[in-house]
Amino acid sequence: MAIGTRSGAIKVYGCPGVEFMGLHDENNAVIKITFIPNQCQIVTLLDDNSLHLWSFKQHDGGSELQEEKKFTLRGPPGSPPSVTQIKVLLAHSSGERLYVGTEGGNVFTISLPNLQVVEEKTVTHDVALQGLPNDYADRRPFESVEALQEHPRNPAIILIGYSRGLMMAWDTSSRRSVQHFLGTQQLENVFWCRDAQQIISCHNDGGYNQWDATGERVQHSPMESKVPYGPFRCKAISKITWLTSRRGSPYIVLQGGMPMASYGDRHSISVVHGSQQVAFDFTSRIIDHMVIANADPSAEYDDPRALLVLAEEELVAIDLQTPGWPVIQCPYLVSLHCSAITCSHHISSIPLKLWERIISAGRKQNTHYSTMPWPVDGGIDMAPAAPQRDLLLTGHEDGTVRFWDASGVCLQLLYKMSTVGVFQTDSDPNDNLNSHGEEEWPPLRKVGCFDPYSDDPRLGIQKIYLCKFSGYLSVAGTAGQVLVLELNDEAAQQVVEQTVVDLLQEQEGYRWKGHERLHAREDPVRFPPGFQPFSLVQCQPPAAVTSLILHSEWKLMAFGTSHGFGVYDFQQRRQVMVKCTLHASDQLALEGPLSRVKSLKKSLRQSFRRMRRSQVNKRREGAAAKVQEANARFEQEALREMELAPVQRRIEARSAEDSFTGFVRTLYFADTFIRDSSRHSPSLWAGTNGGTVYAFSLRVPPVERRMEEAVSASQAKEIQLMHRAPVVGILILDGHSVPLPEPLEAAHDLSKSPDMQGSHQLLVVSEEQLKVFTLPKVSSKLKLKLTATEGCRVRKAAVCNFGSCRSEDHSENHLTVLTNLGDIQVISLPHLKPQVRYDCIRKEDVSGIASCVFTKYGQGFYLISPSEMERFSLSTCWLIAPRCRVDPPEPPCNGRLQRGSSTERQSEKNRVSGRAAGDADAHRVRAPLMEHALLNDEKMLKEIQSTLEGSRTSFGERNSRHITVGSRFSNGAAE
């Protein structure tokens, strides 16, 4: 299966794991693609009217997609461009010729593989008019060529369909017309049935005609004409497929044709088989469809197996063999953005038990899917087995969290969890777009998962945290709601306990101007198997949650908003503490992200104040000119005397009255020395947008008295950074300068116990610098200035473990930092020495930088577009890239192509997968890699355009200077 995109890329897919990508030198959209029969070749047509020949070449045991030749069809001198503007392609079954139909009504024959026009075989206007009745010929029965089809039984005959309705069967060997079909309705497409007895034509009035291909030489009218959704005006049927079956009635697949008045805005494909008829309704525009059937040309029946539909936002496969025609779950090109992605969270090395329980819960959700194996089975997957189980969690605008298998090349959906059932919303849970009577016409059925609309924007997920050892999950939303969930293998009906937390602590003078909070359901709610909520914390004011952390060993959860932060005990289900961080001047923090109207009086007042100040300044300019001149002279002399490093920039200190200074950016639980150096205790650390770090000492009772005694908290320290830069991350290093392990990680023997004998160190990562403090005295030890030396600001920071390719026992922990310039820097711990720097994300891609998430072992994900996730790797030991092979067909024997039986191909795949699993470590590549994981090419197009206008280097070349580019596959902008 091949897909073309607007950015000039082509993606070829086979069985799961078989993926290829090619990029044209031109950044023109791909508008047509055709495979060359019996050859490992593809021909593409770009919107600049150029043809390109691609081949699968064997390289290093695998296959690569490479461009061989390109060709542009030229017309006679002085002829209009429409004469050679290509509209349709037909690759001949011999693999030696390519027929192209043009807007000018000509059909050209191009030899393969040299891409040269065979002039003597061109079908022109004059030839097509020969043999037509005069009254029909005078009506200009054709303009452009709309369709080309090869005779199913006689390869020498092709069918040419013209836009005005005329169809002509043309004998290429004798170069004469065999039959004419005199249609009068504008033609959209044609289909020649397998038995060669019938020709089906579809038209712009929503109808189709059946013509007798064995009848008279000139046929004035079809055998039968039908408008499936008539008699009123209908949309055009842009493509039709008519397939025979052993079950009797043929399968008729119609793209379009819905009634114009009531369903003109629908994107549908109808399937008719006997008395069964379904109109599959899609939520995005349909680009093309194909039916997978019996590929043997000598077979008596087509016996269709599956229908594949490519829409703008997703790929949908439908099982045509199982009663009810269920949907087949796609192994690739899954719609990441079925609802807009609002946040993401990655967890590495998932325990097998938790992995199996999540998969089991997902299977119970997917009972409506077909059990048919994926019908596209070409190629052989040679990639090694995934070294570990990784999860990528994405939060969405509709209040759902999706669990993706990020272990291999493709992101595969494992499970979906929804928080909507906890709250009272305007939508009725019993609403179903498919809920209509059996007699309702047309018989619409919604398919696909892309749904860009949200019932309530307050349901959007902002933060996610999953503990892989205990199975506790915490999700926080836009309206200040925080849910704690646990994994249950059985369905349960329960009431979610709610705790309202006042982050303003009843301070006077503050009034929330934003959206209202969501109201929880008071009645018991039935939750399906999977993650089920048992506690709800509602922040007041209901601002979006900006930070979230969970400690499964202490059974504590901390959350923060733009007003403050708090700690919740989800074992006793009670509030532990609350700290308000709101500054007196932070009025913007009280308006909320969904506030649509600003105060007009406030805006006018500020405008008049600015005008008044400017007038006063003008009056004082004359008297203060000498004073300003003296001050400027004094500043210049002072700067000369200052002994600053020559590479450092002057950084202005931020005012304490800046907006959103109380915005809580990060939270961190740690067992460390917070009060004295003799005793360590649980603690909570919080960093704000105003450069303040709060440290709270926690008293957690022993396990045996955990339910009887309450957890208490008291503030122990408060650190104010000099430049008041926002705190991005907080980290505690133990006595060996190693980051503290995750909760329960040491208990499961997955990491060494932290060194509690030596002194601990506190690392504070702000937007401008990294600073290390000693504990418990909190004295500055060393720092690294990034803004002053690099001119960048830190946006994301995480500790990554980098392994050695030479020794599996050796690994190092380093701090990985993403800046606002889109570059990634690896910095050593605890000495804060920059190790390496990579260009990763374009600095103009603000949303991509904001969506970036690092993994534990030096990889990362970010949104390259609203629908496409890109994966990159900084580690030489972790490389996930497609490795596959497409074998060329064997030479013909007795006139028939020998490809080997399906059993032989399957055994070959099994042998390759077995070798790949055993050689997993052998395929580790010692080079950083960036590889793409889904889905839209709008960004790619802009990137190529900027490249052509700027440095004249390609997108891949510019990125490969630092990170090796892998493969990308897309469904968002396919054409």
C-alpha cells in the first residue's frame, strides 16, 4: 500500500513493521501513485505534471526505496498546457508500459523503465471520433480523460473514459477502437468486471450505469442505470468497485452518492451486497479507497476480503468477510489526534504483569473489532525484537487518556481510559450517532475514531503520572480536577469520593473570573475493567493543573496550579496541606485560560495612564537631558570597570510583580536531609514561575499505623533565586551524586538503594541556569549559566541514563535539557559540564518544544504537527528503526509469475523474526537517531519551503548534522 502526501513524500506499507519512505527532490504534492505489476517499482505523479519512477533496491540485507528516473510530459510547441496535463495513470499488466490520460483528451503510451513516450501509440481526438454517429460526435462527447482500465482477459485492450460520458475500448496492438459506449452524463470513473462481461461507469449525478462489454460495437444506452440514493439530487460517485463473490451477489463499493440536501456534508462510502447495504460515515474527507481481493487474475471470483479507506485524518480498514462488516484494527497509521493531544507521559521498562493487565483491559474494549489478520501482508519485517516494554500516555481534550505501545517502530493503541463518566456533562452517555432505526435511509454507520470536537473543554487532560510498580495512575485536568485511579481487572460500580481544596486559603480580595468547576456525579458510576477512579480532588479556584506528582510508597499525591499547591493522602483520602503561592499583583492568574472577555475598563485605564506618562515625560525631557547624559556616561564607565566573562550576556532581574509568579511549574518528592544532617525524612519540593523553591518536611506514619495516624507537613525551607527565573525542575542527588530512585524502584531491586551516609545535593533547574546546593544547609555549590552564555532558556529537563555499547554493566546519568531554541544539551552530573549539543526541533515550532517528553534512556517524543509524533534518540545504544525487505518476484515460468505460496512466505517471515529476536543487540547502531511516528505533513512542507529559500540544504541534511534521520510515515495530508 502506497500513500502520497502534500509535501512530496511517499510512504509504502506492508505487513506490520514493513515501512518505507521516499522524498521527492521537489516539494510538490503527490497526486497519483501506481504500482508497476510484477515489478518492485512505483510511479508517482506530482502536481507539477512530472512522473517519477521509484524502485526497491537491496542494501545490506534489507530494501531501500530509491528514485530511479523522472520525466515531464511535454506537448508540441505553442500547445496549451492542458494538452499534456496528466489526470490518470494506468500501469499495464506486462510492466513494460504506462498509459497516461490528459486533460486534452489524449492518451500517451510511456515505455518502462526508461520513461519515454512511444509516439506511434498515442490515442488522439481524431482517432477517438472515428466510428461515432454524427449526431453524437457533434456534441463534443469528450474533453479530458477521466479513467483508464485494462481488459481483465485481454491485455491488448484498454478502456478509455472521457469526462462528457463517452467510453471507448481501444485495441493497442491493432491501434483501432473496438467498442464505443455513448454515455451522456458527466463521467467520474469506470470499472471493468473480472469476467469482462460488464463495464460499470459512475457519474456526477450520484448514479452508475452497467454496460454490456460483449454487445454491439456502438452502444447508445446502458443495460441498467441506477441512482442508489435517489430520486432527489445526489452527490457525485467519484469511484466505484464491482467485485464478484462465491456467495452470489456482487460487492458494490460506492464512494459518495449521498443525497445532496440532507447529507451533502457527509463523507461516506457505501457497500452493497445483495440485500445488505451500509453507508460508512467518516469524520474527515475521503481521499481514496481500495478493496483487497483475490489477486490471481485467472480466478473465477474476486472474493473481496477487506475495504481500506484513506481519509485525511486516518486510515480505516473494514472486514467484508465477517457478518456485520466490522472494522479491522490498524497496526500503523493510527490516528493519534482523534481528539487533540494536550499532554503526554512516557514510562520505560514496564513490568510484565502490569503490561499484560493493560493489554487485557484494552482487549475487552476492542470486542467490536474484527479478528481478521491485517490484510496488507507484503514484505518481510527484519527488525529485532523490542528490548523492553515502553508506554506512551497521551492526554486529550475530550478527557481521555490513551495508552500506546512505544516499544517498536509503530505506536500501537493498547487501551483507552475516559474520565468523562465521573462528571456531570451536557452530553448524554446514551447518545450514539449510529442509533437509528433499521428502516432509516440512508443506512449510515459511523466508522473511524477521529473526532475533533469536545463536549466540554474543561475535561481536557493537562497532566498524567503513572507508577509502573504499584499501578496507581493520577490525571489532572483543565478545571482543577485531579483523579487518582487504580487498575482493576473487573468492572465495578462505585462512588468517587471528592475532596475540595481551597488553594487561596480563604484569602480576601481575590475573585476567580474563569470557568466553573466540573461537578462530580453523586450516584454510583459503573466503570469498565481497567483504570478506575476512586478519589477526586477539586482545586478551588478551578484553574488548570500545572504540575502533578505521585508517591505510591507513601500513598501521597501533590498537585499545583497557578494559585498554589497541595498534598493529598489517597490512602486516608484526606487533604494533608495547602500552600498559596499567589502574589498580590497576580490578577491575570484569576482570569483563567478559558476567560473570553477582558476588562474593558482596565484596558482603557491602562491606555490613559500610558498617554499621561508620555506627556509628562515630554515636559521633563528638556530639564532632565543633562541628568540623563550624566547617568549614561556613568553607566558606560561602570561597565568598563566590571570584570564580566566576555561570553556572558547581561540578564535583567525579573520583577516580583510579573504575572503568574505563583504558577507552580514542578513538584518533587524525596527522602533526604532537609532539617539536619543526621536524620533524613520524606519531603516535598515545589518550584514556581517566580523563581521560588519551597521545601516541606513530611511525617509519614509507619505502615502498621498508616491508617490510624495522619500525615503531617510543615514548611522547612524557602529559596528565592536571584533573577527570579521560572523553576523548570528539581532533583536530589544522594551521597554518591546519583539521582534518587523512583518510588518502589529500589524495593523491586531495579536500582541500587540511595546512599544515605554522605551529604545530599539539591539541583535546581531554572530557565536561565542550573544551580547545585548542599543539603541541609542549602548553600550554593556550583552553577551553570545557560542564558548568559548560550542566549537560550530551558524549557524541559530530565535525567537520562546513557548506557555503554562496549560494556552493558556501565551506564551514566546525565541531565538532558531542551531549550527554547529547539536544541538539546546533555550536561554531566553533578559537575554540570556540557557534554554534547544537538539541533532537534525548529525554534519556531513552539508547540513542538512545549510537547516534548524525554524517556529514561535518552530518547524523546514531540509533536511535529497536531497529528504526528516524532521520536528521537540521544543514546548510541537505543535505536528503534524499521528494517525490512521486499523480495523481487521470481522469473516467469510457463507464462505465469511464481511468487511462492503463502505458507512459504509465512515461514520465511517466522525465520527472519526468529533471527531478529536473537540478534537484537547486534543491530544497535552507534549513532543518534531521529525517527518519525505519525502523522501530518503540513510542517514538513513549510520546512522544505524554508530550506529552499534559505540555506539550500535539505531537511534531512540539516538535521543529520547532529541527529540521524530515520523514517516517517503519515496519514494527515495524504492525497
